[in-house]
Amino acid sequence: MPPRYAFWTILIDHKPTAFRAREQSELMPTLVQLRRTNPDVILKWFARGRLWDSPEQEQAAKRTPTPLERRTRDWRPGGAHKDPRARFQKKSGKPKRGPRG
């Protein structure tokens, strides 16, 4: 049994509609009726925030690992690639003072 956020849905002109069901067979009569008036009606599987052609396609995508981007220590977002925290570090020119003096 799929989770409630995984379901079959009907798309008209590649836009979502309110026609949703857990089983594909429940939507087939509605799909046939809608195709009589609009040729661009399709049935898709919605899961994990994406549309899939079938639940099997979604399961196959779960099994294939996504490649991780390897970054070195020098990588920083932005143009300069400098550590933004470096400006708050104390300079080592002065000797450290004790608790009173």
C-alpha cells in the first residue's frame, strides 16, 4: 500500500487536476471521458514531490544513488572563496593578557 502522498493523478495540458486515486483503475473511466473533450490528458504517478510515469519508475529512481559533489576545503560560495569568519579571528601580534592585568 503506497503512502497517502503517493497517488495516481490526471494532468490536463500538463497541469494538475483534483482527480486523484490510489489505484489506476479508479481513474480510468474519468480519463476516458476527459479524453473525449481534450486530447492532451495523461495519467501520472505522483510521489516524493515529482511526477513519474509509473510507480516502478519511482522505485527504480530510489535504488539509483545520486552522485555527491566532492568539494575541497577551499570551496566557499561566492566569488572570492575566502572564509567569511576569518575577519573575526584575533590577530596573534599581541600577547594574551591574564585575568587581571
